[in-house]
Amino acid sequence: MERLETLAPGGLSVVLEEGLSGPPLRFDVEGIRAAFEGPDEPVTRAFASEVGQALLAMARDPRPAVH
């Protein structure tokens, strides 16, 4: 299996590693719970594209994310 750093270099690999080890350090547990309390809403194609572009930018950035 390829290493995560190869599949998602830079900041994205750091964020993914953090996610695999538990709740993200960037958010407190109560904030995460609050985000999931409301009903799901449809995601627009434009918003999904923005998220995709942000992930691609993180993957291209060779610098690790700041903790």
C-alpha cells in the first residue's frame, strides 16, 4: 500500500493523519457535535468544486499543515 505522504503530500497528509487518530485538533468536540446537530442540507455543485479545489491545493502544497 502506498504511503499517505505519497498519495496526499504536504498539508493534506497531515490533516488526514490527524483524522485517522481521532477528533481533529482544529476543532473542539462540542463544535463537531454542534455541526452535526442540524439536518443535512444538499451541497451545491459550486460548493463541492470549492472544497475539491481546496483539497487539491493542500495536496500540492509541500509544506505540512500548521498544528
